[in-house]
Amino acid sequence: MTAPVPLIAGNWKMNGLRASLVEAAAIAEGAAGSPARVAICPPAVLIHQMSEMLAGSGVLVGGQDVHWEDAGAFTGDVSAQMLADVGAKLVILGHSERRSGHRETDEIVARKVAAALRAGLEPIVCVGETLEERNAGQASPVVTDQVRGSLPAALTGQPFSVAYEPVWAIGSGLTPSTAEIEEMHQAIRATLAERFGPAAQAVPILYGGSVKPSNAAEILHAAQVGGALVGGASLKAADFLAIVRALQA
């Protein structure tokens, strides 16, 4: 069975102007030679310029969302083909900020995943429970149901990753214990195996939710953790590179 290649992806969210591209350049320089795949997912307006600037560096550029249709009368939306056309290689889908703020269901996320695949983009599919769901003992059922509902059969044989992001940890400074992270990643791995068979062993399962230089090594060395989806700490090259290097700590 093929072991997952680690992926460290930075989600810039709605942050960054053209002046921020200097941080991306510094990340590319500092990440050279890393055993991990490294990616930056900036706002859509920066993807073209960033992808051209980082061409040949080994750092991948991705988007943060797509519409499930390839084209049409969807004012303000961006299609997967548009992202691919300006240089994106990956796309984050189903982030909790989309699921809660934009009422995205598992079905909508699955349709977006299918659209990303049609455009040749590699999906990073996010799942995670709220604090209320965890306190009610429902964390594992909630997350594994999201995995089943958000990953279409079209992913079979395609490169993708799953990012476990407990909603209550995102941007809060809180993180689950190592044991809690390992338990959830094991449950996700079992669900992937149930759905995709032996090929699921090659799928990286990322952890996201207040990942920072101070806790990155412990998280990245936990069982079944195949990388990280990093939020605020990915905006500064020094912090993001410290997380990338923690993989080898």
C-alpha cells in the first residue's frame, strides 16, 4: 500500500493584497527540498499572479472554493475551470466557513468536488464537528457522515485529500488533544477505506484548526495525520515555514 505524501496547505482566506506576494515568494524559497507537498490557497484575485511567480518552485497554488457548474448566470461565483485557467492546481472545498456561512450541505460539497475533478483540480475536502456536537458525543458520527456525503464516487483513483478541521478549533487558539486528533483521523481513514478500498491508504488526511509553529510538530507526528491545512499562520512566511519544517522535527 502506498503511504500518503504529506501536504501542508496554507489557506489565506479573505486576506492578502498584491504586496503579500512577497510572503509567497519567501515560502517558496524556504520550502525547497521539503519532503512535503506545499501549497498556498490565496484569494482568487491573487491566483494568476501567484501561480506565475511560483512556477517551477514546487509550491502549488490553489483556490478556496468553486461553483458546482462549469459556467452560467451565477453572479460573483468562480468556476473550477476558471481557477484552473489562471494556474490553480488544487482547491479547498467544504470548509466550515462555507458550510455554516453559506449553508453548504454535503450534497453541494460533493457537486463542487465533481466540478473540480472535471477541471483537473485536486480537491481538499474539509470536514469537522462543532463544539456542541463534540460535547454531545457525536463528533465521530458527524464527521464520518460528512466524509460519506461529501466525497463522490468520481474521486475513485483521483488525487485528493481530506482535511479534518474541528469547527471549534478554527481561529480560536484551541486544539484537540493528540489522542482526539488520532481517534478522528483513524475514523476518517476507516471511512475512506470503506468507500474507496485499498487506494484510500494513499489519501492524506490533513489536520486543520489553530495549527501554529508551537504545536505543529506534535500534530504532524500524530498517527494518520498526513499534513496540515493552516489558516492564519500561513500568512507569514516565517510561521508557515516553521510548520513545514516541523514535519522533519
